[in-house]
Amino acid sequence: MTVWDDLVGQEKVSAVLDAAARDADALVTAAAADQPLPETSKMTHAWLFTGPPGAGRNQAARSFAAALQCVSPDRALGGAPGCGFCDGCHTALLGTHADVTTVAAVGSEILVKDMRDTVRKSFTSPANGRWQIILVEDAERLNEKSANAVLKAVEEPAPRTVWLLCAPSVEDVLPTIRSRCRHLNLRTPSVEAVADMLMRRDGIEPEVATSVARATQGHVDRARRLATDPAARERRAAVLKLPLRLDEVGACLRAAQELVDAAAEDAKQLAEEMDGKETEELKAALGAAQGGRMPRGTAGVMKDLEDMQKRRRTRTQRDSLDIALGDLTTFYRDVLALQLGTRVALANADAEDALERLARASTPESTLRRIEAIGACREALDRNVAPLLAVEAMTMALRAG
């Protein structure tokens, strides 16, 4: 199984990255043997991966990083880099490779203080890998200062450094940065491709695989989670029942509170899994005495960790809310399809009775207004409006139609 097998429905992108990885391998081999470098190469020092949520842009970037770090002995016999089994591929895919640095937004922005050490590392030679790779998973969240720091590094990169930036679209990245990157746009995988992946890779039953692939509209990660996590399926089922409950103001406010509470619980569960482990590891690294007593001068470091964890909890809660809002959007999109008599396959076929009830009880115009209300809620959350206020405004608008 090669590293490209994880890119669902992205055959063209896989072919481009495979060709670039082969040329990158030839460049490293030629440099090590003091041979002349190839005159033409499909490899470049900066790449920009774009695509809708769930298309797999982060996975594409990580697979490419693994192929660049591949140390399989088969390469000497003409094999392509990116075997998926060697130490270079394995550690790069897991995120533990010493020469693959991953930057992800903890809060709503990637701050310049989060990028300083990374930019500094980008100018160093690989420690034991073939390339020094910087993978920025949320390039759209770079603020002005952190984006300028990245720009300086991308403008004059070290010879063996590769930047991999991921964002929803090219417009989300500074023009000065994207003009220095090779752009690859990923498309939303088809329902059939996602279902095939779930059956082949996770052993999911065909009916379940097709159902969750259609419900998530080709979002690979969410489809896998729905197929394998009963709690995720229960949360989605609860969200799909919400439109039928909004018959009075009190019900709207209760529904909003339930959505926000469910998202907060998701964030709490993640925090319980990660925060304690991170805190203990940092205390050990700082030389905490027996009983947890910290050395002098380390209070600031511990405070920085607490601030980071708080920002991550806030973002996790908003991301969980966004998933629920996405489910609501597809629900009303199905209602609109029934009202207009289109032949578009329903994403929520398991809730067809509720869809038909709402389709008969409302008009296409009111359905469109409801979809717009969900979009307005998402925009409000992006502007850091208090989640409960934003969701309450949305549920009231859904009731009004």
C-alpha cells in the first residue's frame, strides 16, 4: 500500500505529486553523489493544497511529505518513493518524523509566536531525513504577522526545505505567498469513492458505507467517523430531529442550548484526553520535583500551555458546532430538493419522513431563508460571536422560515 492510497478520488493530484516525489528523489541522489542536477524537474520548494472541507488536502500534503522522506531500498531498483512501509514514510504519516514539522491553528489564528521557531527551523538542514518539510495545515488562519514570517521563508528557502500549505481556496492565502507556490486543487470525492474506501480500508458493510458517504457529501474524515463511531451517529440523528421541534420560542432556545452543550461536551472530552498528558509531559521536561512542585522560572511556560489549551478547547467547540450546522444545511437542502421535484439523491435518506413533512408544510422560499440563516450563524461564529447567541438567533430564524 503506497502513501497515495489514502487520497480518495484524487487520481490527478496523486499523479502530479508522485512525479514530483520522483524528481525530488533524483535531486537528492544526484547531490549526494556530486552528480550534475537534472535540468528539468517537477519538484519545487513550496506547494499550496486547496479544496473543500473533507477533500483531503491535509492528507495529500502529509502523503507527499512521506514520499519525500521515503527511504525504501526499492528506490535503488527503480521503485517509486512513497512505499508507505519504510521508517521515513511511517513516521511522516504519523507526524513523528524529526524533519516534518506540522503547524495547525490552535485557536482562530496562527500567531507569529507559533511560527518563529518553525521559520527558524526551515533554514536548517534536515537532521536525518532527505528534506526539511514544513506542513501548515490551516494556512488560511495565518494572521498578518505570521503570514509575513512565512513569506520571508518562502521567498528565500534553504536548498533542502519544502513548504506545504493547506487552505480552502487560493483567495485565503496572501497573493505574495501563493504566487511563490505550486497550486494543487483537490475536488470533493464522489460518494462511490468514499464508500469504496470505507469498505476496503475499514471493513464497513456496503449499505452503511454508502449511507454515511452520502450523508457527509463526500467528506472522507466525517464519513469514517460516522461509520465507526456510534456516538457520532447519535449526535447527527439528534441534529436532524431539531427542525421538527422548533414550534415555539421556548423550544428554539432549548434546541440552541442543546447544540451548544453537545459541542462543549465534545471539546471537554478532547481536552481530558490531551491536556493532562501534555501538562505532565511538559512538567517532566521542565524537571518538576516529586509531588509536582515546579522549578523557579517555569510559571510562564506553564501559563503559555494553559492558554494554548484554552484556545484549542474554544476552537474544538466551534468546529463541533460547525459539523452540526453542516448537517442542518444538508437537511434543508434535501427539503428544497423535494419541494422543487429534482432528481438529486437525498443526503439524509434515513430521515425521509421528516424531510417530506417539512417539504409539504413550507415553501421553497422559506427553505432558502432557513439555509441562509444557517450560513449567517456560521459567519457569526467565525467573527467570534458568543456561540449560544449565534445559535439562538439561528433557531429563531429557522422557526420563522
